[in-house]
Amino acid sequence: MNNNKLTVSHAPFWHDGDSLFQMNLNIMIATLPAVIFGIIQFGTPAVGVLALSLSSAMVWELIMNVISKKKITIGDLDSAVIGLLFGMMLPATSPWWLVITGTFVAVIIGKMIFGGIGANPFNPVLMGMAFLMLSWKVFFDFDAAYVNYEFNFTALAPLAALKFQGAQAVAELFPLGDLIMGKQVGAIGSTFGLGIIIGGIYLILRGYIRWEIPVSFIVGIIVTALCFSMANPDIYAGPGIHLFSGYTLIGAFFLATENSSSPSNRIPMLLYGFFAAVMIILMRNIGVYADGTILAILLLNVVNPLIDTIRPKALGKGVNNA
Amino acid sequence: MIKRSFFTLSQPGLIYDLVEPDPKEPVSIPIPPNLILLLNEPIANTRQALIKKGAAVEKGEKLCLYNDSTEYTISPVTGIITAIDSYADVFGKISTYLVINNDQSQTSQTDSAAYDLKDDITSADQYLRTLPGAPPLKALARDDVKINTIVITGADSDLLSTTSQYVMLKSWEMLKEGARVLKTITKIPKICITIPENSNIQGGLDSIVLFKTASKYPSNLPAMVLKDHLNMVLPAGKTPEDLGVCFICAEAVVSLAKAYKKKSAEFEKILTVTGKKGTRYRAKATIGTPLHKVFKAFGIRINDQDRIIIGGPMRGFSTFTHNHPVQPDMDTIVIQSSDIIPEISDYPCVNCGKCLRICPANVPVNILVRYLEADQYEEAADKYDLDSCIECGLCSYVCTAKIPLFQYIQLGKNELLKLRAEV
Amino acid sequence: MREMISMVVVLTVLTAVSGGLLAAVKSGTQDKIEAQIFKFALAPAMNQIFGEVENDPGKEKFEIEHDGAKYQFYPAKLADGSKAVAFETKGKGGYGGDVGLMVGINIGNDQIVAARVTTHSETPGLGARAKDDPEFVNQFTDKPLDTNLSLKNENGSIDAISGATITSKAVTLAAIQAQDLYKKLKPEILKNIQ
Amino acid sequence: MAQSLAKEFTKGLWAEIPPFRLVLGLCPVLAVTKTVENGIGMGVATTFVLVFANLLISLLRNVIPSKVRIACYIVIIATFVTIVELVMQAYTYELFLKLGIFIPLIVVNCIVLGRAEAFASKNGPALSVADGLGIGIGFTLSLAALGAVREILGAGTITIWGGNPVFEMGPAFHPFAFMVEAPGAFVALGLMLAIMNLIGSK
Amino acid sequence: MEFFEIFIAGVFINNILLAQFLGNCPFLGTSKKMETAVGMAMAVIFVLVMAGMITWIVDTYLLKALDVEYLRTVSFILVIASLVQFVEMFLKKSIPGLYAGLGIFLPLITTNCAVMGACLLNISKEYSFLSALVSSFSYAVGFGLALILFAGVRERINLARVPKPLQDTSIGLVTAGIIALTFMSFKGMV
Amino acid sequence: MISALFFMLGIGAVCGIVLSLSSKVFYVYEDPRIALVENNLAAANCGGCGYAGCSSAAEAVVTGLAPPSVCVISGKEGVEEVAKIMGVDVGAAESLLSYNMCEGGNRADDKYYYMGISSCKAMTAAFGGKRVCGVGCLGFGDCVKACQFDAVKLGPNGYPVVDDDKCVGCGACQQACPKDIIKVTTLSEQLMKFNQEQDALAPCAQTCPAEINIPRYINQLREGKYKEAVQTIRMRNPLPLSCGRVCPHPCEDECRRGIEDEAVSINQLKRFVSDFEMNSGSRIPIKCAPDTGKKVAVVGGGPAGLSCAFFLRRIGHQVSIFEAMPKLGGIIRYGIPEYRLPKKVLDWEIQGILDLGIKSFTNVRFGSDFGLGSLMAAGYEAVFLGVGAWEDYSLGIDGEDLNGCFKGIDFLQRFSRGEKIKLGKTAAVVGGGNSAIDCVRTLLRLGLEKVYIVYRRTRNEMPANEVEIVASEEEGVEFVFLAAPTKVVSDDNGNVSQLEYLKMELGEPDASGRRRPVPVEGSETLLDVEMVISAIGQSPDASFKDQDPNKRMTELELTRWNTIDNDPALLQSSIPYIFTGGDSATGPSLVVDAIGGGRRAARSIDLFLKGEPVVPVKNSLQKKRIPESIFTKVDGIKKSPRAKMPEIPVDQRLDSMIEVDLVLPEDAAQKEAERCLNCCRICYNKDTDFPMADVS
């Protein structure tokens, strides 16, 4: 008989060992192909933007933790993921203040004021991007951003080109293979389609993102783009270019799948992905925006709580055969 | 501990343990000098209890607090009551504990008191509720609900436990005898038994219906057995008894058979003990034995911050004292060393949806827990299916944010019961 | 019953007094308002349309009635000596109501000198760009009278402001209306200018 | 008396300052605060209506039957709103154009009707005028403050009554144009409200 | 097609709450719970359509005919207020079931600037009667849509650990801002 | 102009007619209060309250779903109007305040390590909470989360602190607390709270007959909040100045520090803060509940009567005190000499009590000057009898009525009233209690040459306070122990000349554990004295019972010690509307006992006046101790000397009646307060050298 105190807790006494740190670390690993490619493609400025974005996002969260006298939560890497994804969506030429302002909006306004991780009703990265793009359009003009770069491919942003020059011209300028292999201008981490897909598949296999969302998202892009392009192939481009340019893929695998702003039941997930994609194509084809990914996913974030109420009946719910 | 596999697109599978083909005899724990009995009724300040400190009790004597008490316990030894006090159990429910000082001189000679057992359920309920395995005689004796099916659970309902399987393996004939007794006293014709699908237990079944249960947790839980084998859906917030099905564990059936044979009570409980390194022991201990006696028998050292789990790792509870007694329904004890206890956190739900996908009852745990955190129990029950939970604990097991989801749910159910009782 | 009567009477008296009061205020401010509208809405637009003029169009304005509506015409002598006339038409169907468009037409070659949006209550940042951003209305400059001034998606020649198709449409409607009006009223206009 | 007048007046400036303490009358607050100038214009117009409507309602409070009181108040308020509308058209036409539909909508501004009902219908004319004036000035200040925040962040300048900007952030500042967009209005007001709450709780 | 355009524009692009800033007080007030939001949305649709019709009639056959358009504000608000009060009394007596679900929201609408604003907008666009009807309906649907979406988001936010100073209205406004932002997606679609 | 006029006229008329008609046609009955409430809401229909407009908000108020303060626009007046309609009279209702009963927080040891939901509720569900202390605060702050008004915060020690200014008494915290520690109560309920078995009480607080929350006021003193400390004391004791001087402080006997070290000088600290108030020149305002309009008569202006009157007044009743003597104060005025309790101090204190609005009538004797009948006729609904115990026991020996023989209390009282008493040069005071000591010390100050104390037993058995005995020793009193007087011997003039006594020896211990003195046969001894004062105890003077003409009075039952028979838990006498307390109920006892009795009687009287059943406090701790709170060993004590009571030197004392004991200086008081372990039921603050190192 000894006087040791025991630990008292509740069932279950086992855990599968997963954690937020693990999850976020894996997301960061999954971004590596696209990130490394982006760094190779756009050089040292890209490293600067990514590093600043990642670190400033973490610093913002730290500052907010300290101010609100809460536990320091940067160890879960959530803001690191936000910062990294945010950096990936910026052009390599972004000035430092743009990055810092963006991560401020993303982390503080997008996440912390709603109550921190898990409470944000909207994807923080997208909120940061949306605020920035509305305010400083000029820095997101990829054609202008990379004017000093020399590439061995057409240095035009495909979607902007599509908007102004029509589908026919674009099909010639951007062969699909080039787009997939990242031979296009765009944000640091969004050009290398193949890399993003590899990362996405890694996450799906590891169970860190839900396959329903990216799959329905991509299906939505293909279906909607096909409908448009079949109706008027001169104006509207086919699904290939829509899929492999702009933020489409990063949206499908990394943005739309953000946990707390996306549904978690199967049918809602399918609807969510699909309609986000439909909105993107609508905005690109008949709206004013060249790339609608950001607003489209944000819009579906708004709808998320409503559609996530579609769920399977719980066991024994409404059964009264007692 | 079972970790998630590297690729986790599919759900993790927790497989029930099977009893070893040729199990060793259980280690018999000697009757300790002091036994502790729990009585499921609080002591009222204002009333004079029938049980008093210093009173002598006989082996097999029925002890209850008041004349009108419906709860009782049976003393497993002859001796003196040395303490009686109230005890807050794992859900804060107040009950009573008694300490009985075992009169060593008497143990050898006095046999248990003989009971006047008739072939009806009421007389069995009079004396046999605290038999090893805790037969649900109280439920069977209720006359407001008609039970029409009895399911003997030969398949253990939690992981790491093989007590029921062991009992079946060793006492198959007694089990059948017990089933006959059950049939006689309850007049219920339909008796079923669950046996793990890949188990090697064999024997004649007489008229018992055999259910081979799947090896994956939680298929042995009552709600799942009802669904898989009896084609019944357990309505939210109802118990199997409400559907006319009563679950009884194999050991209870066996001890019932023994009790009817001897016309007196049984006190030896079979336990599966899992040590810190995962070694499995099997013990036979008198009900009321403090657990530290059991640990001593196997040389298990309990250190600061270790965890003693009573019941299995998914559904059991952890006690705060080494003195917790062996109870009639205590099949399993698991000891966890402090260094392998998984952490929990006070993170909010991050909505990863893993709990949703693994929940066998389709409870929207991710939303439910938000309401439970905010103490909105009515809302949680009305809109988010709190009552549908079958309490398997899988949601907490997979939770990325390490939220004690299962605790929230159990607490929520408890609080809701209180709220509804007030109305 | 008494209560009901008092309810009716009080409300009626109050509304009547209000009506009278407002009518008085209205009649007191009528002229001032018209002057303001000219000063702030029409004069700047006209300046932009014609640039330097040799006369005072505000003083020389004349009025022609057509289809029950009255139109104010502002004659101008341009710097190059040619004569022109400006007038305002309302394009229906903007988000915030009608969009006023002042169109100046060179009487000599029947070309549009320029057009400017005068009044609107469109969404800031969107439709309001029709007024703030000259690029859109500059599309009307020097267009002959027979040009199809509808939007490109209606097979016309005008590019819509991105994101403000409805406003753009209202502006083009006003321009088309101006074309029609000018064509119909040209004789009378000439008469007045002389 | 003077003391209570002062009390009714000053409470509108801090303790009950709309829209921060009384979260009311949000529509104009959000819609017209793109610039300081608009904010002040809207605030002054509302103050005018508040003061005179309060005065008149306070005078007539014993005459109006309670069943039609809302209708009567509305008529009184609407009359003053129309007067403001006409006067603004005649004298500050540019501002009138900028404020647009929100001038006639003063009539349904909850603050105006709220003060009429909560205060003027129960108090004498002098107190009611003080109340209206206090709340009105508080409202104007709030609008101006929000306008200032949005204009500085969103445009980098503050310009009042035409002419040169009275304040400029300098060339290194890149205007955060989001703030002058529609969504920026909500966000800016929400964050300002949080700051007010923070100050108020200390 | 014209009606369709008016409808789409009214619901999404010129959403009365998020783009026109009208009716924000009840927007914040009634969006805390989904049930209230739905009730309010229905009530607004009901009233706005009726008010749109009646103000069109008043405007066309009285104000314009008598050349007293400057009395628009006074007369509209009086007519709307009386109408709403009348409908409320009517429902309460005659259809209590409907009153419980929708009628109790009617008083909120009397002084809702969304209703008044929508009527004024209709008139200033010089819509025909049918267009005015469609337009009113579309504004109301837009109001309802925004309100219900907002309520959905807000129900979740109310359960989150929002920092104290930001709770309730403050975070509600920020959220409304983001919803307004997302409604910019529809820009230029018509 | 005309068209506008007619247009508006038409529209107004149409709307008016439609509305007025439909209000008749579509009339539906509803609770008239709804309309009344709605009229007092702002009616802007803004929706800010979350209800669908003002009428639904009004309905919610009427059905009790919403508080009267639901409207975000209407001001304070509006809220009050609404409250009035709802029958909640804002002005008269006592405001509720949240009150944290446990100040312990996490000082109690843990019985296990807890992992799980961090809320008190969840933890309570796990075996009743992890703290060994079953009644204490768990400190997860469920109450903080529950408070909508930001009024509850977790203090630096991890337990909730309520901000009274922000608290609205909504009770959310009380509901959230699973351990019943946070309670929302009115001032009256707080004043009338009695110690119960389940309370989180330090041993000293359990022991104090007045049930003062001792650790709390010492803590406040330590923090320099002297005002608050006085208020804490006044929650239980209306006479802190007097008690601070004369209380024998039984609390200090139970002080946990006293087990390992010297007990904290609790009473001196009480005296320090109460003197601080008196010397500050201004009185700390005392809050009273709104008037109830019920009248109570308090007969006897001693400590019990004053205490009862004080508490009855504070909970809102009207009280009149009737006193037989010329001034209020009873035994503490007339029985305690000036050098222990200056009259000036007592006057100041009593005045403070009367200032609450208590009427007093002096020089009126119950029974002879007025009686039960006249009180009833004057509209008093209940009577508190606190007439004290003024009848000295007599020695029962020969010569007791000789010239120069006096009785203790009688002597002290006559002296206090300024009566001239013929004194001798030597005196013997018989008895070993406080009043015997008071007599000898008074006699010394009156210039007597030799004063003896004659006591049956030894010094160890003397019931008087140790400090008093020591002081009298210092002042030169001679003690004659083990002496039982047998006869007073007179000289020829009938004056006292000698006291004869029998020597005693101690025999076997009796039931009380004291060794019984046994007379030694034939040991008669004579002591030359000129005065003999017997101070061997008193009993109440029950003559009023016979003098009162009211027949009802005969129903009042007395005990064989002449005390008024009562229910000890309720202090209700055999006549239901007569309550009693103090010495007249208990026989001679401590001042602080009388104060506690007065408060207990006030509770019973309050229940009686409200027409509620007069029942005892449930699980009352009265005079009992909580066993688990009484330790035999206290760890973590670093010994430190107890503050020495400052007093004037002996040579200055005997010349005058000036106060002997002085108040502690501020720094000493602070230092003494630091010695307090701030105990609770089973926890306390250890004072090890490095407190941080001990916190784990």
C-alpha cells in the first residue's frame, strides 16, 4: 500500500496518437513539391515571401495570445500552415508590408477574433487574400509582377489572358502539359499543378483531408467548364486550362479542405466542393474576376453551416418502437 | 495502445481480443482482512440506518441501509463492519461504502447462508443481484417492462477483456445449466448467446440461439448486437430493456447456475488484469477485495500518476484509489503507466470530421460537442442526437484535437438526466 | 367610439398640417434647387463635354416639349466655331434609379461631341464608376448619330463597365434616347438656336 | 434643471452613444461613412430631425392617442426628414447626392423613433431637446470617427468640404482600399465596437 | 428575361442588406437563432411584396398625378406602417398559426429601412407594376437569404470562444462584412 | 399647396380609419400587462433585444422569459417602469449579490491527478472532485463563464472574486457552481447566515460564538482594507470595539497556528481595525435592507439586546430598545470597569447602532414600568427579552449581610453609576471569575491597601481570563487559593473585620475533569479584611414575571436557574412571540455569546414576523466543531512570536481608571495579520521560507 496519487480521467484511455501538430505538419509536408518548385521557378524573392509569411503568421498569433492572456498556441502549427499557404498564393514579388498585412488579416481577423483554431467560419487564408486583393489589385497582377523575369514560356497569367484574349488564343499559348508542369506565371505555390496534386493525394491517403471535397471540386470544375465550352468554344475555355491555372488546384486540395470552414458530412462535402467549383467557373466566365477561387470558396464557407445540416440519421433517432 | 496507421484513409480498426486457446488457471487472491462493499444508495442524514458501525455480519448476509431500500449487498465474509460512509462515484453519484473486517477465525468453517431460492425471478432477485457478473435480475424482475429475449454476452464488450470468453471456455456446461435456470425462473423462451466470430469456443447449444459477433470494436455493444443480430434499432435514449431485450454476461449465468445448485451465494469473481507492459493475467478474487491486493499478487507496482482502469480501455473508468474493491461487474482491470497516458487538451473542436466518420451511431459529434461545451444540453439532445450515442468512445479515440469528447457526452447525458428529473 | 374618433382626427390633422408645411417649404426652395441641380450636375458635365465655349449655355437654354416631357437644351459655340447643343436624358433601369446622361451633339456634323453622366445613385465603387471613370463615357465621343450605342453583348459598340452591366446599360439607353430625341427634334432645335 | 439638462445631453456623448453603446441606426452608419464629410453631413441631418421631432413629440405627447402613436410619430419625423431633404437639396446639393437614399431613410432610423418613444413621449420639451441634441451629436461623432478610420485607412487622406486634404498619410502609405468598400464598413464598425467594449469594460 | 435579371440582381448583386446597407438593425437582432431568422425572412418577403405594390399604386396614381412627389417619404412611411399594423392585427385574430410563426416579426418591419428603402428604389427606377413586384420580391428574398446564411454562421460563432470584447454584435458585424465580401462574387454576372 | 394638403389629409384619414376600425374588428384578448410593458419599451422595433419587435419582447417580459431590462434603448426609468408593472418593485426589493463562500481555491491537497474537461461540473462528477476538501472551490471558473455581466473573475489565488458593482444578482453563477460555493443572496440572507456543518470554515470561525468570518477580516486587514475588515466583522458583531477589549477570544484557543506555535492574536486585530474606524473620525456606513414595516421591541439594552436590535434593523425591521438603566450597554457598561472598557468608547459604539434608526427608551423597567400588554398594544409584533443576569448568588454563609459586605456585580454596577460607596482599607473578593478580578482591580484603583482573592481551587482552575489574572498579579493582588469562606466575622459596630475560611485540598477529578476540592477538616483560618465582596456568579432577575400584570406572562417558563426557558436553537420562549438571548437565557456567559444569541434570535424573530415556520438552521454547527477541520499537527509553520499587547506600565495604572490595554500599532497589526494561516475547513496557507517552492 502506498500513497501515490493516481491519474483520473475518462474513457477512452487509448488514443490513436494523432494530433493537430501532426496534421498541420503533414499539410506542410504536402505543400513541399509545389513550394520547392515555386522557389526554383521564382528564385530568392519567393523564399523571402514564404519565410516572412510563415513567420509573421506565427508572430501574429503569438502576439494575440499574449495580449489576450491565453495559452500560447503557436505550437500546433496552425498559423504556420496559414502563413505558408498564404505565402504560396502571393506572387514572389510581393513587398514585405503586403505579406505582413495579409498574415495579420488572415491570422487575427480571420482566425483569432473568432476564437482561434476551429472557430473560424471562413478560411483565414482566403480572408487575408480577399482583403488584400480588394485593396491592392496592382500587386496581384501577375503579368506586371514578373515583368523583370525571363521564362522559357509565355509570361502571361493564363486566366487573365483568357479573360482578355478569349479561349482560342489561350489554348495556343498554354499547352496543357506546360500548365501541369508549372510552366506558367502565377503565385509562388500555385503554378506546379502536378506537385499540388501529389501533395493533395498524399494528404488524402494520410486521412488529413477529406477526399470528397477535392474530388467533387475537380468534378465541378470539369463539368461546368465543359458545359460552357460546349455552348461557346470561342469564348469559353475547356476544363483543362481552368483546372491547371490560377488557384484552382491549391483551392481544391488546400483551401476548400480547411477543416473548420468546410462541411464534415459526406453529402454536404460533395455539394460544397461542387458548388464552389461551379461558382469559380461562373465568375471566370461571366463574372468580372479573372480567377474567382478565393471569393467562391469564401462564399461556400458562408453556406457551409447551412448545408452541413444535411446528415445521416443518427442511430435510433425518431424510432419509437419501444 | 493501437496507433493510427500511416495511411488512414480508411477508418482505424480496433479488434477485440480473443481468449488464448489453452488458458492457465486464474491466480486465486486470498481473502483480505478488510473488504469493501459498495451499496448503490446514499446514506440520508436524517434517517437511522440499519447497518451500523461495529455490527457483526455473517457470510452471505443481505445488507441494506433502510427497511424500504431496494438496493442491497451481500457480505462475502463473516466479520465486523468497521466503517460506513458515503462515496461519490465516477459520475458524482453518491452511494455508500462499507468496510467489513474479516473474522479470520470464522472463514474456514462457516459456509454461506442458505437461501430460500424458488424457481421464480423475484426470489432470485432477493438474494442474487451481487453474484459475480452482476446478473440483471432487477431488470428481469421489473413488471412494468416485459422482457422477451435474453442475450448472454459471451463476447466481451470492451477491448483487452477476455473474462466472458474464459468463463465460457471453462464452464460451458455450467453455462448451459445457467441458461436452463434462467429459462425456468424468468419463463422467457428466447435465449441467445454472443460469441466472437473467430473464437474457438465450442459446445452444444441446446435451444440457445448463437450470434457470431464481428471482431471489430464496437460490434459487441448491446446496441450493435441489437442492430446486427436482432434487427432492432435501439431508440435514442432508450435501453435494451425497453425493447424487451436483456443482456446478461456469461459469468453471471454460470454463477447463477452455481447459486441455484448450492442454494447460496457465490463470491469469487474472475478478472482479466492487464499490466503496464500489456501482460495479461487472470485472477480470481472475492468481491470486496481492494485492488492493491490483486496488484500485489502479480507484482504490479503502482507509481505516482499511473492510471488504474476498471473496465476496458474504451468504456471503463479510472479510479482514484488503490482501495477500490473488486465489484461483481468488474471484468477487467488495466493498469497504465504514467508515461503512456495519452494527453488530452482543452482545444476547441477543429471540425476535422474524424469522429463523424467513425461514429457507429451517426451522431454529429463535431457540432454536439460545441453545444455540450456551452452547457446547452437540451439543444444538444433535441437537435444533435445526444441520446443516440451508444457510448463506444471511438470519437475520443480518434479526436485530432484530443478533446475528451466521450467525457463531454457522458457528462451531458448525466446533466440532462438531472435537468429532466427537475422538470 | 370616442377613442376611435380621436385617433382618426389626430392622425388626419397631423398629416394635413404636415402636408401644408411641406408644400410651403417646397415652394420656398424650388428655385434654389433647380439652380443647384444646374450648377452641380449639369454645368460640370457640360464643361467636360464642350471644353472652352464662347457663350454661356446656361443663360441661353431653351425648352422643348416632346411626348409630354420637357427637355432643356443648352446651345454652345465651340472653340473651333462649330455650334453644338447639349441636353440631358434619363436612362432607365440603373440599380439606384435613373441615370442622367448629358449628351452634347455637334449640330454641324451630327456627331456626338461627348457624353457625361450627371446624376445617379449607383453603388459606390461599381456603377458609380460610370461617372467617376471617364474611360467608359469616352466611348461615346465622336460617335456619329447612326452608331448603335447599345452594349457589345447586345451587338452594339460599347464595352460595359466590368461589374456594372446594369448601370452601363442604363447609360447606353440614355444615349440612345438622346440620339432619338435629337433626330426628332433637330428642326425645333435649329429653330431655337437661330 | 440645468443639471438634468446637462445630464441628458452628455449621456448621448458617451454612456449611450449610438451606435456603439446602443447598437442602432446601423444602416446609415455603414453606408455613408466612406468619408468623414459624408459622416458629418448625415449626422447633422439626423441631429436636426432628432431635435425637432423630439421637441414636437414632447409637446404633443398628451394629445396623441396611444394606439396611433407610432403612426403619428412617424408622420412628424417624416415631415422633418422631408424638410431636411429639401433644404439639403437647395443648399448642399453635392452632399445630398452623396447621401442619396439615406436622407429619406432617416425616417426609419431606429434611433430617431427610439428616442421619440423612449424619451420624448415621457419627458418635457426642454429635456427632450437636450436628449435629442446629445444623442444626435453622439451619433454625428460616431459617424465622423468611423468615417475618419475608413477614410484614412482606405484612402490615406481626410478631405472635408472640398479643397486640399486636411490630413495625408504620406507617399509610403498604400491605401487599404478594402476599408472603403462595402464589406470594410462592417468590419471596421465591428472592430471599433470591440475597442469601445474593451475601453468600457475597464 | 428582364424579370429574371431584376430578380438575380436584387437577390445577389444588389443584396439589400449586404450591398445597400438597408435593414441592418433587424439583421443583427434576429440572426442569433435560426428559427427567428427564418420567421423574419418570411415576414419580410410578405410585407415587402405588399408594400412594394401599395407604394407603387400610391406613387403612380396619387403622388405623380397630383404632382406632390416631395411628399413621397411621408406618405410611404405612413402607408407602410399602417399596412403592417393592419396585417398584424388581422393575422393575430384570423390566422393565429401564421401569426405565431411570422406575424410576431411584423412590428419589426414597420420601421425596417429595408422595406422603405426597397420601395423608394423601385419608384426611382420607374419600374412598371410587375417589375416593381418582382424587384420587391427579389429584395426580400435577398434579405431572407442573407439573414438565414448569417444566422447559420452566427449560431456556430455563438458557441466559439470569441474574445469577450468582440462577442455578440461586434463579431456579428465582422462576420456580416465577410458575407458582404463573398456576395461580391456575383459582381458582373448580370 | 392645396393638393398637398388634401392628399395628406386623405391619406391620414384613411390610415386613421383603417387602423381604428381594425383595432376593434380584430381585437384579441391578451394579458393587459403586455400592452403596458410595451408602452414602456422604446417601441423602435429595432430588434436589438433579439426578440421579434417590442410586442414580442413585452410578451417575453410578461411571461418571464426576459428580464425587465430587455430593451437596449430604454433607460433606467424605463426599466423601473417595466419592473413596476411586473410587480417587482425595484426600489423596495433587496438587491441580490453573488457571494463567494470559499476563499480557499487550490490550497487543499489533491487526492488524484485529473485529466479531462476543465470545468468544475465535470470534475465534481469525477468522484466528487479532486480536492481532498469536499466543500471547497475547484477553481475552474464555471461561475466566471456563466456570468454574463463580467462580474465574476478568478482572483490571483485561483478562486472567483465577485465585483459587487457589476453583479446584478441574476444567479447564473450559483446555478453553474456544482459545489454550492457561490451563492446569490440578499444582504439579509447574508446577515442571517449561520454556520453549518458543510460550510468551509476555519476552526476559529467555527469557534467564535458570534460566528465572525475571522480569516476574511484578517485577510482584509493584511491587504490594508480596514474598512472592509470592519464591515466583515459587523456582518456578525455590532460591538467590535467592546469585544475587541473584553472578549476572552475562545477563537484563539482553536487557532491552527497555536498547535505548533503561538495562536494569532485575533482579538487584538479586531480591536485594531475597529479602533481604526473610531479614530478615523468618520463612521463607515452600515447598509440596511429596505423597511419591512414590522415592529419589534427589544427589552434590555445589553449586548444581546443591542445585537438583536442591530440585526433586526439591518434586515429591515423597526426596533425599539427598552432599558431599565439610565444608559444602554447593560453588563458591559455597568459590569466592566472603565479601565477595561472606557465609557467613551462604548458610547461611540452604541451611538453607531442607534444611528441605524433604532429608538431607545431608558430608565424603564420591564414588568414595573411597562409590560407585555403595553408592548402588544403599541403594535410590537415580537419581543426580545435580553434582561441579563444581575442577581448575584449569595455565599450562603453567616455574616453575609454585614456592613462592608458586597456582591460583585451589584458593587461594580453601583460604582459605575457613580454611587458613593464606603470603602475599607483591605478587602477580600470571593470567587475566581472575571467579575471577581474586575472587583479586585477596581478596588486597587480605589486606593485599597490590600486586596485578596479567595478561591476554592487553584490558579489553574480559575475561570477568569489568563491575561486578567496576570494583570491583577502584576498590580499586587494577593491570591488565597484552596479556600472556602465559612463565615464573615464582624467587629462590634457590625462592620466586617475578618473572613473565616476553610482550607481545601484537591481530590479526585470529577466528571468535568477538574479536581474537586475537598475541605480539610479543622483548617479554619481568619483573614483580616474590612470588606468582603462575593463574586461567585449571577442569575437573571426574573421579578418582571410577577410584576407584569399581563396574565399571558405567567405562561413564560423559567428554568431552575431562573433563566428564561427557550429552544436553544431558536431562542423562542414558551410564548411564541417572545424570544430571548444573552445571559437571561444562558446564565452568565461571554459578551460574544450574547451577541451571537442576539443574532440568532433576530433570525427567529424575522421568520416569525414573516409568518414562516420558525425552524432551526439545518445542519447547524452551533457550538460544535467540524471534526475534519481540527488538526493535531500543522505542517509548514515557521515559528514567529505573537504580537505583544501594549499596555500602560503598572505604576501608572493604579492611580486612575484609564484604559490599561492599548491598541496595536499599525505595523504590528500588519505583522500579526501576516501570521494568520488564512485557514479554511481543511486547507491553509503554509508559511515556508520560499512559498513559491512549495507550490507544485
